[in-house]
Amino acid sequence: MAGWAATSAFDRMWAALEPIGREPSTGGYRRFAWTRTDHDLREWFAGECAARGLDLVVDRAGNQWAWWGDPDATPGRAVVIGSHLDSVPDGGAFDGPLGVVSALATVDALRAAGVVPRRPLAVVNFVDEEGARFGVACAGSRIVTGALAAERALGLTDTDGVTMAEAWRAAGRDPELLGPDPETLRRVGCFVELHVEQGRALALPPDGEGGGAEAGPVERAVAVGTDIWPHGRWRIDVPGEANHAGTTRLDDRRDAVLGLAAVVQSARAHARRHGCVATVGKLAVEPGGVNAIASRATAWLDARGADEGAVRATVEQVRDEAAASWGATTREESWTPTTAFDPALVERLGRALPHAPRLGTGAGHDAGILASHGIPSAMLFVRNPTGVSHSPAEWAGPDDCHHGVMALTTVVTDLLDATTPGVDAPPGVGS
Ligand SMILES: [Zn+2]
């Protein structure tokens, strides 16, 4: 369905995007919200939309929506595809842009195939998905849905102390206008976000098929996303007793860092046993002197997994062991339960792509924010043979990218003729 025109358009767009925001010293991307680079990316997006005759509308959060067809003629029935163009510091080329470029190429493929949409179609570029500058991930989708209050968003600061309100002004936007935008969301019937896969789930052979090549068969080039894993963050404080590193006998010490090391090991062991992932990526040690035994050590634990109970059990065992052996206290800082994508939409994608595996993800996405707001949402994942993401090593092969465009085109062709209940009648959109 996608055909030569769409894949060559994909390649041309990809080549045009490649230099924007690339840091020569690392080869990674620094595409942060409301910067000059972001402006260039938004202009590039606007240009591609204009070249296709799509009507560009910017919502009250700054997200760009490019419409094919009148979205207000049939409110609540539009099919929306797209992703984001920003990156983490020294991020890869694919996280975000793959979904935007594939969505634009899908428009070309639909037109080349003579598809006449019975619903409006939009390509969306969500702003500030990574939260790299102001610290809140999915800021564009959180603001437009009201999950992030305007007042709080405007007061967020970057590392130079610049507020989002100031960044908006510098970008020529009026911060007074920033806020939820139910008028825009009321148009949306469903959202499908294509995204690079962020682990090696599609590069590895399916369970029970030992061995196999690095990048398996074509059937595993694209997966249908089912849900976003439950995840949380916990702060674990291990007490100790400050003392001299030279004069205190080993037997006389109460070293908080020893307890912290045990916590890190225990998190790994319990996560493995329960089939989850657990990470300690941030530590603090007091007083923090080379020649001082630590009086306190703090670890921040990030735990996620397909099963809520398994994640909870992992953290409870880490907490109980740390308390019993080291007198540590554990405090939950955040918890997000499973975000399930719309079951009817997932089924529909699965029927359109019968060979595509189904996959949950441990990463957050705008599709998850929209799903939580009650907008039927789902995702497609394109194989990433390196399994690396948020790094210049992030990768998807050209053939797999083209398969992604084909898969998205197949799915959208089906959705544009949609009559299936559940996709036809989104609950409470924009309310
Ligand atoms: Zn992303």
C-alpha cells in the first residue's frame, strides 16, 4: 500500500531532518522545547504540511495539528497520527521523529493509493514530549488535556532559570493563551502513535524459539502496542554514623553506603525473580567526604514491569530487607498504574496487522496521556535492533522504517472507513 512514492518521501524527509539539532561532538541530538532548534523543527513540519495542502492549527499547548479534511464537520471522528520531534540530551534520531515522518509519508501513501477519507485525518507534532528542558515529560499532551495545570507549567524553569512562560514569549507565543484545549481534543476520534521500539523485544526471537538472528523476520518489524507498564519511584534512606575513615575500626562502623550497596543488589535480585526491571540511577551520600564514613545514604529506585503485582512485590521485598538489615526507610514518590490502550482500537490494529506481535512498553508516551484522558489511543512499535534508546546508538533499519509506514498506512486506511463501535464513539472526549 505504501508504495515507492511514500518510501522515497520518507527517505527525503529523514535526510532533511538529520542535521537539525545534531551535536557534532557526540552525534546525538539536542532538540529542546521552545529553542531555536525546536523552532526550526516546527518550521520544517509546517513546510511539509503546507506542501501537502494540510491545514496547520496550533493548539493552546503549542502542539501542531495538520488537518486533511474539516475536523469540525464530523466532531469526534478524526483519526490522528504522529508523535514528537524533540529529544533528550544527546538523544537518538528515531525517538519521536520516526512517528512524525511516518505519519506524513502515510498521507502520501493514502493519496497515492487514491484513498478518499470518510473521516478527517490529522498529523500531530506534540511539543516537549521528553521534558528535557523543563523537567516534565509529555508536557504538550499534559497541558492540552489539563493533566498539567497551566499555572504550574508556566512556572517550570530550565537549568538557566528561564521559565516556560519566558520561553514562550521568546518563541513569539503568548503565555496567557497556554492551557487545556478541549475544542481541539473534541475533534479526535482516535490517536495512533508510531514509535521506535526502545528495547530489544522485536530483535529477540519469540519465547520458545531459542537462537535466531539479530533482526528476525519481516513479521517482527512492527508490533502493536497494548499498554504502558505500571511504574513508580521510591526514595530509600539508609542511616549510618559519621566517623573518621582512618581511625574507626571496621567492627565499630555503621556505614550507610554498605547498606545502600545492599539495597542496589537486592533491587536487582528481586526484580529478576519477579520478572520486572528495577534501577537505582540516582544516589546521595552525606556528608560526602572521601575520608568520612557516611552518616546517611539515599537511593532512588525506579521499578516497572508488565504486572502491577510483580512490581509492588519487588519494591516491598527491597523495602522490608532494607528496613530489617539496615534500618532503612522507604517512601513512595510516585506511582502510575498500568495505562491500557483502547481495547477495541488495539484489536482493530491487530486485525489489520495479523502478523504483528503485541507488546507492552516500559516507557511513557503522549499516547498514554491521551489514553488516560479517555481518547481511544494505541501505538505501533518499529523494531530497534540495538535495543538502545535515548542515545545516538538508537536505531531502526531503513527497511523496517518503510515497513512501519506500510503498517501505519494499512491501519489508517482501515480506520478512515471505520464503522466499529468503540472507535466510532469515543467516551467523554474533551470533557
Ligand atoms: Zn518518544
